[in-house]
Amino acid sequence: MRWLRLTKRTLLLALLGFAGFLAWGYGRNHPQDVPWAPLDLAQPVGAFTRAKLAELEPAQCRALLRRAGIRFAALPDRSDGPECGYQGAVRLRGGAATIGYAPASLGTSCPVAAALALWEWHVVQPAALRRFGRRVERVETFGSYSCRRLYGRRTGQWSEHARANAVDIAAFRLEGGRRIPVLDGWRDPGADGAFLRDVRDGACRLFATTLSPDYNAAHRDHLHLDEAGRGAAGWRVCR
Ligand SMILES: [Zn+2]
């Protein structure tokens, strides 16, 4: 009996070792799908990309942007009291990212900028080509930094906008000039509506929080995207 127990335990250990070996091998080939591999913006979007983006430190994040060939300007740190301000924020300048942002002065936390670049490459441009046969040239926003609480209330939780860790997307302008606003496009039964839902769904894989007109009336005219830190578990809000 003792011999049998020993064999069982050896077998179990061997199985665990083999499973570990398989996981290690999988992680080597799919770093975006395992939690322990560092983020690389050149990798495809995987199961852990979103959680890794939200947890990036500013210096580490800027290094990733540089390595990916994303042109940006580093913004000086800003403090407007204990709840408002930002450190390590950036302004995207095009380059590897081909989309321009309007207003061009848009500055965001580095994780939001990194997520916007991945969103452009893996979600926005493929969706635009699929739905319209042309690329998006410009993304119009309602901006990022704003020292305010959620919904501009006087009490309660502070918004991610108060740390420039969020961006509100208002419209997309295609090559050739056609404009697709979130406000009118969302209910459109044709390509505009389908495109806007494509980019919303894709944002959910990259941003900690994605809120669309489906969520509430306050979001009827924009997509709210943020990288709220929620720990390594990285649960998301996608509505
Ligand atoms: Zn917002």
C-alpha cells in the first residue's frame, strides 16, 4: 500500500511538472496570454494585455512607447491639490500611430496613451477598413484631464479624468472627410452603428473601464475609456 501511495504521489508530481512545462512553453509563445510576461506593445492583444496596461508605471510605460516607435511628447507633471493632477502624462504625436487627435493638445496618462495606440492598430483601423473600406484619419475627443468627481457631482468618488487617466471619444473622421459621431451614429442601423459597437467592444479588451451610450444618458455622446488601477486581478467595466 505504501508503495502504491508513493507511486501515486510521484505520478501526480510528474503530471504537475508536465503541466508547468506546457504553461511555460505556452507563455513563451503567447506572452500576451500569461500574467507573468512583461507587456510588449508589439504583441497581439491577449487575455492579460488590459490588466498589464492599467498597472504600468510611468517610466516603464514611456519606455514601451519608445520601443514601439510611438511618437509622443512628455508632459510636465501637474498638481491641482490632493485629488487632481498627473505624473508622467504624454501627448501622442502620431508616427507609428497614424491617427491624429482633435484637439491636438490631448494629453493623457501614459497607460491611456499606450492603450489608445493598441486600440488604433488592433481595433479602430481594422473596423474602419471592414465597415467602410477606408481608414480613420482623426479621432475627436472631449479631452482627458479635468479636476472633477464622477458626473461632476459635488461629493463622492473622484473621476479618472482628475488624473488624466481617462479620455472621452466623441467622433471619428474617416479619410475623405466623412464623420461618425457617437451621438448620432450609435442608433444607426447601418455601418456607422456597427462600427461604433466594434470599437466599443474592442476597447473593452484594452481599457479597465469602457462606457458607451448603452450604459446611460450621460454617455449618449461619447465613449469613456480609462485605465483605473484595480490591482493585478484587473477586473473590468464594459458597458
Ligand atoms: Zn469620461
